[in-house]
Amino acid sequence: MRPATSGFGRVTGTSVLVAMSGGVDSSVAAAMLVRQGHRVIGATMKTFCYSDASGPAQKCCGLEGISDARAVAAALQVPHRVFDLEKEFTDDVIRDFVREYAAGRTPIPCVRCNSFTKFRDLVRRADELGCSHIATGHYARVERRDGESLLCRAEDDRKDQTYFLWGIPRAVIERLLLPVGDLAKSEVREAARSLGLLTADKPESFEICFVPDDDYAGVLRDHLGESHPALSPGPVVRVDGTIVGEHRGYARFTVGQRKGLPGGFGEPMFVIEIRPESRTVVIGPRDALASVALEAREANWLAEPPGPGESIGVRIRHGAPIVDARVAACSQDSFTLELESAQDAVTPGQSAVLYREDVVLGGGVITAAQRT
């Protein structure tokens, strides 16, 4: 296992509270910190899915996750704590998830969870336990440059998870260690195998932890009721206003979606827009998806915000490439970007994360897109 440098090699012999989900990444993060001589305490956060017997027990944040995290901590001979965040998780994440879909937007629960629940509580618990630092298994790096701690993209851009971290409190970065941020996933698994950790070959989960069987419409029904407008029939129209069908609830759709749309057209159709006030789903050909600008609110800045006219990079979906953009306007809580090249499926509710080279400047929640 090669040494890590993401804020990790410069801090030795300190006390660290490590978030351990029961997955391989956080397991190796904890092991690396132990090997460096830190005093490590493992922490697993008990959220909604732990208390729901019908929930996804096999997921990293399900019942199996807490058991695996405890077992890894025992193998590393470090204490392990479980913290109850069910109320906070419900208030911060699940209720926001339901509100956003009801408003015709597509939220990202992991961004909300990191921003409002996990990192804030991890810092609070670290203070209670006398830990000077916190750590996670995210693929990202912390670099100290010119006297400032900055969140930076992972060494392996294919696994980079900074898209999910833009909303964390800026002050957290000073205390944050990200041991696996310099490693590729294959190196992390190799390290776990060499250490004999039971999570070494545990598969990754890509579903939402509180959505059993990926049935998010079922979660919405439980919270909104079957008769809510978001789950009620409405028209499917083309971009010219022509009615071409009826849907069973606009909350079942997201911008860019192709599946579940009326057929019989000479070219594939995609969801272009959702209009909750009229329960309308607008569809059109792929070229109608292209956007040349976007607006975002609820901005959070992790470094000096960009100024109007500045050229920056932006990622509009997890796993999407970073594309060039120009800042048209920027304030403490919002920004507007002009995209250098048109981008498909800029989706309200998703995140726009801004970069200056490898540094995460911050991000915001997309509220509107200007189509070509």
C-alpha cells in the first residue's frame, strides 16, 4: 500500500474519528490511519434504514453495514461507536427528497446527507470524544496551499466523489483527512485483501439507502399519499404543446429520461421539462435537451468564489466530465453559468459543482437551465 498524502501524511499521532459505513473504502481509510500511528475511533451513523426491518439490509448503510464496520474495527483493535441520526436524517434528507420530487425536481440525497447530517454530526462527535480530526473513505483529497486547506479532486478522476461533498461546511476541511483520495479503487481493494479485511471484496451499492428495491415512487406514496398531484395523472406533451399521451405522475420522471414515454415517433424521445403546476411532462428529441446556461441556488463556497467573467470548470452530474463555463453572475447564495459547449440534461435539483483546476470552489443546486 503506497502512502497517502491527502492531508494525511502531514498529520501523525493525532486522534481521529473515522466514519465507517461497513464498505471497503472506509475500512481501508481506518486501517491506513492506524498504520500511521493515529489514535483511531470508528463511527457508524445509524440512519433511517437501520431501524426499518423491510429496508435494504445488504447495502453499505444497512444492517449488514453496521455489523461489518464493527468487525473491521475489532480487527484493527480500535473502538467503535454507533451514533443515532435517524431523526436528523429524516428531517434533512428524506423530507427534502420528498419535497423536491413533489416540486418536479430530481434531488441527490447523498449531497444533502453529507451537507446537513453526517459531516456536521461527525465534527460534533469528534469534539465530544476529544478527536482533533475526522476522516472518511471518500475519493477526494485535502491539500494545504498558501496557508489554506482546500478540497481537491481525487487522484483517480473516474472515482472522484467531490460532486457529493460541495455542501459540507468550509470549516470542516481544516480537520478532514481523506486517506484513500490518492488511490485507485483497485489499490484500495488490494490493501484490504493484504490486511485481511472482510470488506475487501464487498460489492459497491449504487442505490439510495432508504429506497428499498430502488422504488422511489413507493417512498413518495408513503409520504405524500396516493392522490398527491405529483403521483396523479397528467398530460405528456411535445415541445410544441401537442398532447401525445398521459402519465401516472410527474414525480416518476426526470429530465433526460427516455424510459416510459409514449412511442410511435420517428426518433427517440426524452423528458425535456417537468411542469408541476399543470402536472405536465414535456418530451422532445435529444437535441431539445441541450442547454447553454444554468442557474443554481443554495450555493456553498469551499474556497474563494469565482468572479463574473471568470472561466471555471463545472460538473453537472456525478460521473460526467468537467466542462468549461464562464461565470455570468455570482453571489454568496447563487450563481449563473454560461456553458462553453451545450450540455444535455441539465436537471433542476441536481448539483452544479465548480472547479478551478483540481480545487473544488463550491457548488449549488440547479434551479433552471437555458435550452438552445
